[in-house]
Amino acid sequence: MVKKGGVYIVISILTVGLILVLQYNKPKKVNWFPSYVAQHKIPYGTFVVNELVQKTFKDRLQQVYKPPFEFLRQNESASGTYLIVNDRVDFGETELEVLLNWTSKGNTLFVASSGFETKLLDTLNLNQTSLYSSAEVTPMFYHQLVNTQIKRPPTPFTKEYYSLIFSTIDTLNTVVLGEVHTTADNPDEIERKVNVIKHPFGKGSIILSTFPQAFTNYFILKDENREYTAGLLSYLNAEGALYMDNHHKSGKSFYTSPMYIFLNTKEFKWAYYMVLIGSLIYVIFEGKRKQRPIAVIKPLKNQTLAFTKTIADMYYETGQREEIAKHQIANFLDYIRNRFYLNTESLDDQFHKNLAARSNHTIDDIRALFQLIGQVQKQPKLSDDQLGSLNKKIENFKIKVDGK
């Protein structure tokens, strides 16, 4: 007859196995994290645009993995276009100053970000705000470039519930490159908002786009959206180098943790989970003690005191009082060394003062005690009274020290 415990184990193993099979065959969830990393092929990675730029600019392209501040300080002769794309770009005061100074020398700074820092906006006389979709369920925005030579039909985008726009621009200096609106009905009545601008700065120019999603894998590979991205890239300088930023990224270009490899690979991840589940099952069903309780064995008694008493009695019965006194004095000196950390090699007056100070005795008590010890050590024969006096003096000393 099969035990009930065995049936429960089999049912548990089958249940766990069925769960593992279902989970293993479940479609992998799409990772919508906005990494903007060149090596990432997830929807919001920038693998596709980097491949396109690599083919288009070839030897002119330079991938930069350092902060712009550090790169431009180390490469003062660098010239061309600096392209920075990320979900959010915040330079900081010092780095922004270096970038603006580099731009003013005749270079182009192209930044695509869903938000810009206040100092950059104030420098270009810009203000930004959010435009929300008028759709009730699925958000819908239409993006379009305004240049008649590259003008295309509005490009739809449905993955964001709001879009950042420039509410105020410097109309005397700022050139509008792109617009966004929330509906395609009645084209003549559409109120278009500015989301891509070009602003002269010194001998160079600054291009800002509030729609960084235009450079992501998802956007470029969907329908004919690549035409919009190509239009944006057409504003890059025809001459000079193209510096592609890889520092201001929300994601990581590589992972150093070995657990990332296990958890990001389907087969490794479920092998790891099966090991953990198997270990848990073993602990629950097989980790119980199967042996009888271990009997409590009383430890052996410390017979040192009884042994010492036996030896002392033997010395006393045979009349070897001198040996008893010798051992007693040796034990007393060892007590002083361990209790007061004093050297007992020289029992001079300085030793007496140190011992008196540490043992709560007067100097006269200490001198009297060691005078008796000296007399006992010199006498070839001891009486019972002398041995008893020595023992009493030593015991009284210890009682006064320990307070017992």
C-alpha cells in the first residue's frame, strides 16, 4: 500500500513540473525600458539608427563613451556634429558651458531628449510644456517636419500619453524644424505645436528635439516612420566628424553581473529556477532527521581540585611540609602574575609598592607577607604552625583582593 506521504510528493512534483512547462513556453514579455543604448535591440534601444549612421557616415562617425565634458577637453581640435539622444539629458552647468563654447566655434550640437534643463532653455530663450493626447483610450500624436523639401505626411505615434513641446521660442533667431499635433481630422483646423527647433549659437547652431523616440528601433522599423528619422538626420553637418554620444544613456551598454546572463537567457533562467525548486523540495521532504535522538552524555568532571588535594595530603602525611610550602609559594606568585600582570622575578621594594597599589593592601602588609615567604624559603625544616601561618597569610591576601 502506497503511503499518503508518497502520493503528496508525486502530486507536488507533477504540479511544479506543469508550472515550469507553462512558464517556459509562455511568450517572452517585451521590454519597453527606454535604454537608448546602441547595442540594445529592444524597442527603445538605438541599434537600428546606429547601424544606419554607421553605413551613411562611415569614416566620419566616432562613437564617444566619455562624458562630453571630458571628451571635448581632451580633443580641443574636434569639429563637426555632436549627436546626443536619450530619454532625458541633463548636462550640468560645467558640461553645458563646455558644449556651448564648442558649438560657438562653428560646430553643431544636436540633442534629442524628452526634457531640457532650465539653463539651456534660458540661454536660447525657450520655454517647454506638455501636450496631452485628445484620444480617450489610445494616445495618438502626429509628428511632421516643416521643410517643404523633406516634408512627409504626419507620422503617428501611440506609445506616449503626452509629448513635450516648446511653448515659447525666440521668433527672431529660432527656426522651426518639426511640429506635433494630436488629431488628424480637419487638417485646416489643426493647431500644430513646435517640438523640433534649430537655433544659431555663435558660429555654430543648436538643434533640439523633444521627440527622442524617433531614433528608437520601434519607431524606425514601424511602417514608413524611417522617413521622419532620416529627415531629422539630414540636418547633421555635411562636413566634419559625427560624434555619437554613448554616455548620456538610461540603460547600460554591458552588464558585469553573471546573474544577468542566467536571468536574461530563457534556458539558463529556468534551469536556475529548477535547481532552487528542487533544493526546496529536498529540504521539505528529505531534510528531516531519520536517526534516533542522540543521548545526552554528561561531560567528565574536572578532577584537578581532587587530584591536587590528594597530592597535598600525600606530602603532608609523609612530613614533606617544605614541598607543600614550595608549591604554595609558586602558585601564589603565578596568581600575582596572572591577576596583576606583575613580574615576579625581582621581589624588591618597587615590586612591593606596585603590588600594594593594585591589590588594595598597604605597603607594610605586602612587606610582612613577603618577609614571611622569604623566611619559609630559607628554613630547611618547617613546622605545622609555620606552614599554617603561610597558608593563612596567602588566603587572607586573596580574600581582601577578591572581596570574598
